[in-house]
Amino acid sequence: MIDDIKKRALHRVRILEGQLRGIERQIEQEEYCVDIITQSLAVQRSLASLNGLLVENHLRTHVPHQLAAGGDERERAIEELVHLYGLKGRAE
């Protein structure tokens, strides 16, 4: 994993852990539902940010090697990306 991306991803995971603990407390204390939902949406945005970092790392490290290898490796890389982006089956 690229060092900078790894550092940023781990930072994002730690933020997510704190956000989830916060939601747990909110539920235990029966806080206002909209406040809990707001925090849950923030978690979703944080997960999207983490996913973006992981995809960037994958595209910068694994994918170039898979594409250069050709054959089955190339096809596997393409299938993974199509699956990852949920593109397969949308128009089918």
C-alpha cells in the first residue's frame, strides 16, 4: 500500500470508529432521531472517503501490473473494476 494513502486510510478508520461510538451513545441515550441520522450520514460519507482512498491505491498499484500482464490477469482486473463500480447488470 502506498505510504501516504495507508496513513490517510488509517486516519479515516479511526475517525469512523469514533463516529460509530458516538452513534452508539446517541442510541443508548435515546437522543433525537434526526441527530442520530445526521451522524449516520456522516459515517456514510466517511466510508465513501475511505473507499475512495482504497480504490486510488488499487488503481495506482495493482491494476497497472494486472493490465500489463495481459491475458487472465488483465481480464480479472477489468472484471473487478466493473464489479466494484456496479456497472455489470445495469443495462442488462
